[in-house]
Amino acid sequence: MTAPKSGGPDALRSLFRSLEERSRVIEQDVVTLNEQLRKQIDDLRQDLASAESLLASTYESAVRDRERLERKAEQLEAENRDFAQRYVDLEDHSTSLTNLYAATFQLHSSPDPGAVVRTIVEIAVNLIGAAEFVLCLADESKGDFSVVAREGDLPPAGPRRAALEQRVEKEAIRSRRTVFLEEIVPEGERHSTDAICCAPLFFRDRLVGALTIHALLSHKASFSQLDRELFDLLGEQAALAMVSSQAYVAVERKLKTVQRFMDLLKT
């Protein structure tokens, strides 16, 4: 463009028109650019809102998944503990049954009443965990009971005869089953001298004896369900073994008497 000659009015008007035109173009460009920027800002805001919404949704989903996984982990952990406890219980039960089988076999393995008594004592100590107990056998000739075994802090020089006057002993004989003190006497009414358990030894309708427990070993807090089953079996098998051994001794004594009598006849 040829610059207008200076000083002319036409040139000045032309310059103003040119500046005005250029101002309108610049203004239009600025407006257009501003609208573009505003649209970009709106788009960015929408994208940001979508991103925040997606992020929030993803976070909530992640939180829910984490909580679900934590609950599942806790459930699995509880199931694992339960399974481990069941396994331990099963192993203890299996071991106890094995020991019980061995003890039952040992009860019937000897015709000697003294051996039967020793086996009952071993069962009371090793399987039941008794620390203080008394084993009494019925003496039908005198109508009472004789103490054949005594264990623990009970006086070793105590009476050799017994009347079974403990509360658990009376109830055990009456009901013909193993009785625990906690079943018949409230905790506040118990005495330090009370026996904690009595297992009567019954053979059919005959009372052969009784195993009365006064205290357990220090590592054993109370009787388990297996102990209760063991007591019932012990009462039956020990009574049978004792009656069998006593009958064997009586027959042996009679046979020896008959043999001596036959020897006398021969002479």
C-alpha cells in the first residue's frame, strides 16, 4: 500500500478507515479466539468432570472390591482356624481312642486283680489326667469298700476302708453313671474337700467299686467330652476285668484245693 501523502485530509481519513478496519478484524479475531478458548475450557471442564466421576466410580469399586476381599480373607482365615482346630481335635480323639484301646486290652490281658488295679491307675493318670484319686473295691463279706489304690496328695496312710460318702459318689452309685461335681452342686456350695468326679464300676447289677477323683493335673483345667466318654467305658471295662480276674483267682484257689485233696487221696 502506498502511504498517503502527509498533510492531506483524504490521507488522514484513509488512515483512520484502515486502522478502524484493522481494529474490527483484530476484534473479530479476539472474539473468535475467545469463543474457541471458552469452548476448550468447557470441554476441559466436562472432561475433568467425567474423569472425576470415573475416578470416583473406580475408587468406590476398588473400595468395594477391597472390602469384599477383606471379608473373604477373614472368612477363609476363620475357616482355616476352624479346620485346624478340627484337625487337632480329630488327632487328639484318634490318639485317645488308640490309648483307650490299648488300655482296654491291657485291662483284660491279665487274670491278676493287682494287675487290673495297676492298669486302672495308669488310665486315671495318663489318659484322664487325674492327680489325686482313690480306687475302692466292694468287699461283699464286710458290706463296705476297701481302698486298693490312692494317688496324689491324699494321705497314703489313710483308712483302708471306705463308705463312699462323697456327694458325687452317692449320686454316681444311685444313677449308675459317672457323675461330675459341677453337675449336681452349684459353684458357691462346693467345699474344698469335695471330690470332683466319681466313676462307679458296675458289672450288670453288681457294684464292683468306684474311682473317685479329687483333683486333676496342673496342665488340665477341666474334663473334656472325651473324658466323659472314657469314664463310661472305663466303668464298664474295669468292672468286667476286675470281676473276671477275681473269678479266675477264686477258680484257681479252688482248683489248687481240689488238687491238694486229690494228692491226699492218692497217698
